[in-house]
Amino acid sequence: MSQATITAQHRRQLRDLVADVLELEPGDLTETSSFVDEHGADSLQAIEILARLERDLGVLIPQEDASEMTTLAGVYAVVARHAGWATAHG
Amino acid sequence: MAEPTGRRVVVTGLGAVSSLGIGAPAFTAGIRAGRSGVSRIRGFDTTGFPHTVAGEVHDFAPRRLLRRLDPDEWGRSSLFAAGAARLAVADAGVRPAELSAGNAGSAIGTTSGESAVIERLTAQWVEGGFKELDPALVRQVPANRIAAAVNRELGLTGDAQTIATACSASNYALGYAYDMVRTGEADLMIGGGADSVNRWAHAGFYRLGALAEQVCRPFDVDRTGILTAEGGVALLLEEHDHAIARGARVYAEVLGYGVNCDALHPVAPDPGRIAECIRAAHRNAGVGPDDIDYICAHGTGTPTNDATEIQAVREVFGDRIPPISSIKSMIGHTMGAASGFGALACCMALYEGFLPPTATLAEVDPRLGDGVDCVPGRARAARPRIAQNHGFAFGGNNAIVILRRMS
Amino acid sequence: MTGLATRTVVEPLMITGCGVVSAAGIGLDALADAIGAGRADQPAASAFPEDAPPIPLAAVPDLKVAEHLGAKGTRHLDRTTLLALVACNRALAGLVPALPEPDRARTGVAIGTSTGSIRSSSEFSRETLVQALPYLVRANLFPNSVMNCCAARIAIVNGIRGVNATLAGGQLSSLAALRYARNVIDRGHADRVLAGGVEELSAQSAWAWHLARGLSPGTAVGEGCAVFVAESRRAADRAGRPVLAEVLACEVRSTGGDDPRHQLSTALAGCVERALRRSGVGPDDVREVAPGATGQRGLRALERRGVRAVVGGRPGEVRVAPVLGETFSAGGALQLAALIAGWRRRPPAGGVALVTSVGHDGTAGCLVVRPPAGGAERREVRR
């Protein structure tokens, strides 16, 4: 699946959300920078990303898909799959 | 007079306010039978929660149990603690006058203090703003009232120490109580713990993915998490010679304890630091791994805790791991009271001669490795001599107490 | 009951470091200035919680979190934990010589807090009521709702791996922490302990004081944290650390009665007497008293009566609450910090000082503190 399957606005929203959880500025994140290896994320923060997606954006991600969300691109892909946000144009 | 540092400390009274019953005999009978204390939650509205069971205490009647406290003035956790302490004193046969005249105090562990009170106030805040908070409830909030309730109920004039090291708090409290008696700071100490089931912990553990749906299965291949629970537990600690002189029944001797902190992560436990804590407890108690006949595990039933705990135990005990079981399989996770209930179970196991079971265990997780005996099903007849009681917590607060059979 | 085997004189605890955060600002000098002036400068209104009741408040003016703790790892911590982290940072930064990494394995933490961050727990609880579904809470805020969060975070941030205790002693919380520290050091569980107390000013706590009518008119609801590096004499000597103060005794009593107010001054008097006896000093040696309940309705007179019953009215009073507000769990630690701060200005002429505390729950406590021989050295790290 292409990673650019959600709108720019949704991507910005997700970037802000992840940056807040990981205590970064949104600009510190790239689509492929590793949450764990490059940003020091831990298991609690991984759960928090999942929780915030459900709470703030109403997107329910099954626990088993959480393991894919190791980068911003991973988050885009998983969210696109479960949120019904996918667009052809990105 | 004996050298103060050489005073021996024994447990002569036990009190339980638990989902398995009120009083140590009822609690112990439940443990030996492998009975479940879990039921549908009544303590709060579970609408919207996918998981709706917990280890609640339903048949606690504070007015019947307490002689001095007015239940209307105290929060649920304080009443649990005072009730358990009253039971422990009655069990020990100590005269009330002896308690108030002597140098006696309490140390009570808790995770969330008067959480049920805080939640009632929160509901008032949501409905009407801060100005609508009920002042009578506000006065019940501070957690220090839990140990204060024990002192007030029993007329104790020494320490009233509430220790809030989350889910290892009872072991912290027992360690402190042990030191107070051992050094002569006190002649009698109540050590134990108390916590109340509350909505916020239920939500928090659910959100962490650490809450089981119906059954808590520590060490099982299919374990999925904890069940939240509540209760109050108290052990009366007394100087050995004093206990013998008054002809007291002695359940066990407290040999020592170990405490440390992972200092790594707020919720992820570390096997290496837990192993260090076990070794520290052994040093303090003057025992070695070969002396331990039974481990009352922290055994929460989360995949991570149980794997980490067995890994830590293996690090210390090698391939000769003593039988290790979790009473959380029956009563759930009573939070700040958990290691107090564990200590009570150890005392009874040493005194009556059995190993408490992991009641819900169907198949031991093979990933835990070989030689892990979790005492499945019901209690097993045995003659353990020395027991090791585990308590771990959020924040990496580890505390372990070592108890020995008297004979 | 007979057979009390209490040792007469206990091993003193050496205070070799101190970090303090209060309405006066950060550090002992700021505290000494404010106590000297009899008031702390009021910070900007933005320092106070929204929705606070219409009563006086005394907030820490500027916590300088990023300056002291770095930019990362603090965004989701609550104010209780931040206050304590800054105080610990100052205590450790001022330690001479510094605490080497290997020594951190046998260094512990003992923090007094009556209820943890009541703001964190009640806000977390609130989420279960106002969200669409009750479990839509913030996972990474869950640890903040547990009372040991602050002590555990101190350990994590500073790599301090020994005993890690959270003492909920209400008004006596700070004294309970020092008493706990003394015991674990005495019993060999740790060589030194970062011990102190913390209290956070929040709308919740301010309303609680207001509605429960706990404070005398004009007393502000305050906040703050003081943390001490408390070591055995042996550990302090071995490291060659100068001593700021010696805690000779830390005694606590409960009234054990149905009406604790009735017996509180008697309990405190007994506590002071016993503390002096176990310090090997007498009532005439007491030069100063830092009382705790100076802003609390009903307790102030009881505390004074209990102290005077033993040491008379001659010792000077160092009153913290009129300057810092009612700081509850942090009170005892801020009282001790105020004494130490004063000794750096005016080297004391021998004797000892008392830190006393009484609580509505029927508890009374007393520290006996000896100033360092030759006065405290000025060696707080400045930025």
C-alpha cells in the first residue's frame, strides 16, 4: 500500500499528535525516522499514540497493528487502513 | 535487654477485609480452595467499559467491625485498613489497653489512597464546578488518613505512616514496621495495606492493554492481564520474646526485606533490578536462594510482568526455582494491599503447611522456561520453612519480604 | 506495656545538600531573603491555576523547568513531579563533591506528599466521565495519577536505584520522609537518601482548603518542595562533604484518641521531649523553633502550647507559612530549609533548633536539628 494515501491535512494532524506524545517539535519528525531508535520512544508512548488516535480522531486501531506504527509513514498507512481516510491523490 | 538490633520480630495477628471474605480464616479458606473473589463491578457505573468485573469486597460492614471510627467520616480505604487492623488485633489476642498504653503504631501501604472519595468529588466537579464540592468529602481525601484511621481505631500512639509506593506499598509498610519493632522504636506495629476499586485505575489499565476481560491467569500461556481489585489487610508485628511471654500464637517470623528501584521506566519492569532486590532481601534476612521454599509472586497476569518476574527469579535461583504462585489468580490485583495479602498468605502457608495456588492456571507459558511450578488449581499440602513475598510497582518500586515458619 | 527498648541517642543524619523551590523562588538565598523580608514577591497572575477560589495564593514564580531539567522528557509530567525534580536537581548540583554514578545504587529517595498530585488524579478521573467512552484516557498520564510517580521519576531522571519511598503523612509528610530516611540508612538499606516533601498548588487543592475552612484568614494556599541529601556520618565523612545541618532526632506521635485536637498539644510535647532526650540535649539547648501549623485554623495555638510546655517561650520562631503560604506536605521540609537558609546568613551560636508539625489527623512530629560547627558554608550552585 502506498504511504501517501491520506490528505495533507490528515498527515499534518497525525504528525502533530505523534510529536506531542514523543515530546518533539513536529519538524523533528520525518516520515521515515524511527520512533524508537531516533526519537527514544518507549512502550508507553506507543500505547499513547494508539490511545490518542482513538480519543482525538475517533480512529480505532487494533492492538496487533500497533507494531507497524514505528515511523510516521507507518502511522499514515495504518490509519489510512482503519479510518477510511484513503484518497487517490494523497 | 537484648541488643536492639538483635530483636526478633514475629507476626502474631492477621486481619483481612477481602473479596474472599472478612477475616484471615475466611480469606485463607478461599485461597486454599482456589476460589475466585471476582464479580461484576458494583463500585462504579461500568457503562462503556468493555471489561466489567473486578475483585470487589461486597460484605464489608464497617459498623459491625469497627468500635471507635464513625464510618461516615472516613473513606473506603481508611475503613478497609482500620477494619483489617481491628481483626488482626482481635486475632492476636492483644488487650486494647496494652495497645494504647504501649509504644505501638501503624504503617499502611496504598496505591491510590482514598480514590473512591476522589472520584465522588470529581463527579461533583463535573456536575457543578469546584464550588459544589462537598467539604465533608474533601476532608476525607488526604491519604495519610489511612494509617491515621488505624491508630484512631486502635488507640495507637506511635507512628501513623501511610506509605504510597503504589503496588509494592504493603511490603514497604511491612519492612518499615519490621524495622520499628526490630530496633525498639516500637513494641507493636500494624503493617499492611488498603485500596479501593475505582474507575480511573480500571480505565488506565484497560487503556494500557493490561486488563483481563474475565479471568486473571498469572503465568498461563493465555494470560491477558490483571483484574482490578480492592481490600484491606493487616499483620500485627510484635517483638518475639514479648509474644512468647504472653503465650501468643506465632504465625511466622519476619526475617527481613529488600527494597530498590529500577530507575528506568514508569511502567516497564526490569528483571536485573528485580534480581538485585531479591538478593538484597536475602542479605537483609540472612538467607540464601537455597533456603527459600516458596515464592508468593507479584504475578499480576500481564504478559510482561510474569515473564520479567520469572526471568529475575531465574537469575537468582538458577534452574532450581522454588514453587512460585500468584494469589492474584483469585483476588485480582488489590494494588497497595496486594503484597500485604501476599504476606498474609505466606504466614498462613507457613503456619498451616500448604502452598497457595495459582488457581486459574491451565497451561504454564512455555516461554517462561523449564521448571516453573506455579501450584495450579488448589493449595498443595507442603511444609515450607521460608517464604519470599514479592511486590513490584509502577515506577520500578520493588519490595520483597522474607518470612520464616516458627517451630 | 513494658520492655521498651528504644535506644536513648540515635545516629544523627547529616544534611549535605539542599534544593529548595518555593514562592520565594529557587534556592536558599531566595528563601532567606523572603523570610527576612517577611514576604515573598507575588508572581504574575499567570503562575496561578485557573478556576482558583477567591483566596490568597502563593505560587512558585518561575520553575525554569527547561533550564534545570532540559527540554525533553518533561512535557507530560505534572507540577508535583516538576517541583520535586527541580529541587532534586538543585540539591544534587550543589553537592560537593558530586554524587558519583556508582554511589547512586545505594542512594534512595523518600518523598513526602499527602495525596500525590491531586490535580493529576482528579483530572485523570474526570476524563473517564467526560469522554465519549470512559476508557478514552491518556495512557501516558496514568502514572501521574499514582502517588509514587514523583519519587519514581526522581529515580529515573537521576539514576538513583536504592530504596524509593513515598510517604503520605499529611501535614507531617516531610518529617515522615526524613524519619523514613533515617531508618533505612540506620538499617543499612541505603547510604544516603534524597529526602524531602512536595506540595503543588492547584485549583483542586485551593478549593479544598477554602471549602474545608482549614486556614486562618489571610493565609495563602502555597506550594513548593525542599529536598535534602541526607547521609550517614560515615558516608558524608568518606565523601568529604561539608555538613549543612545534622538531624539529631525525628520523632512522631499520634494522639490515638477519638478527638485528636484535644490531645494534640500533649502529644507534641511528648514528642519534643522524647526527641530532645534521644538527641542527647536538653530544653535549654533549643535556640530556635520552626513551627508548621502557623497558618492553620485551630492548630496554631495547639502547636505553640505543645512546644512551650517543653522549651518555654524563649527560643526564637522561624515562621514559614506567613511567607510561603500553607505548603502542607512540603511544610516540614521548607521549615528545615528556612533554618538552614538563615544559618547561612547569621552563623548560629551553638544549640539546636526544632522543626515541629501537627496535623488534623492527630499526628505530631518533631525534628531536632543542629547547625554545623562554624556555620553553614555558602556553596549553592548559581547559574
